[in-house]
Amino acid sequence: MEFLPVSPESLSRAAGILRSGGLAAFPTETVYGLGADAYNSAALVKIFEAKNRPRFDPLIIHIAAVETLEDAADLSLLDKETRRKLFLLSEKLWPGPLSIVLPKSGKIPGIATAGLSTAAIRFPAHDAAQKLISLAGGAVAAPSANPFGALSPTRAEHVRDGLGGKVDIILDGGPAQIGVESTVLDITNGNIKILRHGGTPKEAIESLIGAVQDGSFSAAEAAGSMVSPGQLKSHYAPRTPLSVFTAEEIPHLPCEKDAAYLFFDNFSRDLWIKKQNTAANNCLNSGKELNDTVIRVLSPCGKAAEAASFLFETLHELDLSGILRIFAQFAPEEGLGAAINDRLRRASA
Ligand code: TXA
Ligand code: MG
């Protein structure tokens, strides 16, 4: 396994590996991806094996130019109105953290899409990712570069720790800027649906194409149904048990020994600390100094985008720290807050 910083040389080396059917992990603006040539079935099998991913969970196909979209997708199967919406979405939100589910072209092997007639396609907004995809032939299938069910990698080191020996090359492009995966939007039938909340807020999509349905994990859980394979509850989980709490629950949140507390903003943290200093059954009384309690804040001023960028990073760190439980606060449900809350709900499974 090679572990190299992004450079013209390492990009062409990784592209060569992809072209010859190998696996290359690479940075994107959301999380690191585990890439294989999207047109090569034998290479695609290796992705499922490396991640220990069930074959029924389809991959995202990454492209590096809108002009190549029709190599991967068959747009003739969309009606005129849907094509108009696709045009708006691709013009305004690509490149970016949005995967659009479209009818797949005949060139994409069935294994990439778990036998579905559709494929989720994404044009990432990351220079190294774009270069790699172009050099590798224009279409790279890439799930997040983590073992199935585990936390997504936001740093090259996370990939090395999780998949090390199973990847031919890891390109290190530093920490991922957005830090949660792309939004998955299904436009293949009349009811346009968000299948996974992610880096593109629902509000940004709706401002372009009008109201969309919520078919995400959170909505499906509330309705007692499951729609997309990616809605498996055990996704995105740290090894440490995680419990979630709302802002309203802060005054009643216990202070447990060997637990870590992950707050959305400084205001929430300060409120809890104040309560702990006055509560009868607090950390101080239980013989543990509050100063020793592991406390993290995702965004001091309460900005959801900033919080998202530190979410997986912080969970990875806490997972390695030996604490026994994580208490994590839900974000306000707007903007990237929806993606944060979706990951926290699943992590608490
Ligand atoms: O940000 C991202 O999307 C990252 C980076 C690497 O691009 N990739 C990623 O891939 O998160 P993955 O495999 O971890 O998640 C793909 C999600 C899954 O929830 C999967 O079920 C859904 O996309 N998906 C893929 N193809 C689909 C399809 N044809 N229909 C419905 N859902 C699909
Ligand atoms: Mg994933």
C-alpha cells in the first residue's frame, strides 16, 4: 500500500492503478472515497470486499465534467420536466456535495448499482478528485473509504487505519472540508426525494426545483419504513456507544464518569456546566472533577457547516480516547443540521 500526498505524480500513479483495475482512496470535499474504475466489474468487486460491504448497497459514480454525465446515465429515460430540473441542479449545485440518482447507462455494470436500474452520480468539488477521475477515464465508483458500518473518513489517516492493507494507494489531501457525505437525491420518479441528508442542504435544492420529499433515514424511521439501502441504521457508527440529546434536555443531562459530551455550540456547553456546578448529583460530588470530563464543542458560535466539518473527526478522536459513552447534542434541523442529526441518529442505533 502506498500513502502519498496529492501531487501531479501521485495523481497519475493513482490513475494508473485505477485504470489497471486497482483501488485508490482519494480526498473529496465531503469525505474520502474508495475508488475503482466504474466501468470495470472486477475492480468494483474489490470495493465490496475491501469494505466488507453487502452487495445490495449501491455505489456512487463520480464524474469530473457534466459533459460525461451521459456516459454513466441514460437521460433519455427522463421526462422533459425532470430533465429541466436535472439541468438546474447540475448547473447550480455541481460540482458539489450532491449525488443525483438517475437511470443508469448500459456502460455501468450491474454490480456498481447493486442490480438497480438507477445510479447515483456525483461531480465532486475537489480539485484532486476531479483530476484523478479525469485521468482514470472519467467515471470512478467510490463509496466512503471506511469499513462498512463504521465512521466515514475525513482524513487520509482514517482511511489508513480502517482499510490500510486493502487499498493499493491512499492519496492524502488533508482534512475534508465539508466533513459529511453528499446529499443523495432521487429524481427518477415523479416524487423527487432526498434519500440521504448531506452536504447540500434541502433548502438549496428546493430553492431551485421546488418542494422535495424527505425519504431519508430519519423520515423513514419516523414512518416505520426503509427506502434506500443506505438507510441502514447501523451506518456511520463509532465503536463507543452514543446517546443523543436535544438542547431542551441539557438541564437534565447527567454527568457520567468516563463519558464524553459533544455539544453543538458554546452556549449549550456553558448551560450544562452551569447546571453541573449547581446540581446535587454532579460530577464534582461523584468524585470526578468536571475539568476532567471530556467536553467537545462542534461549533463555538453554532454554525451548522462548521459543526458538520468536525463531526466525524471528533467522533474518530473520541473513539480512540478510551471513554465508555458519548453524549452528543442534536443540531438545529436547518441547513447542514439535517445531515448532522441523521448521522447522530444512526450512530445512536
Ligand atoms: O460524499 C459522498 O457521497 C461520498 C464521497 C466519497 O463521494 N460517498 C459516499 O458513498 O458516501 P457511500 O457508498 O458511502 O454512500 C452512498 C449512498 C448509499 O446510501 C447508497 O445506498 C446510496 O448512496 N445510493 C447509491 N446508489 C443509489 C441508487 N441507485 N439508488 C438509491 N440510493 C443509492
Ligand atoms: Mg458510506
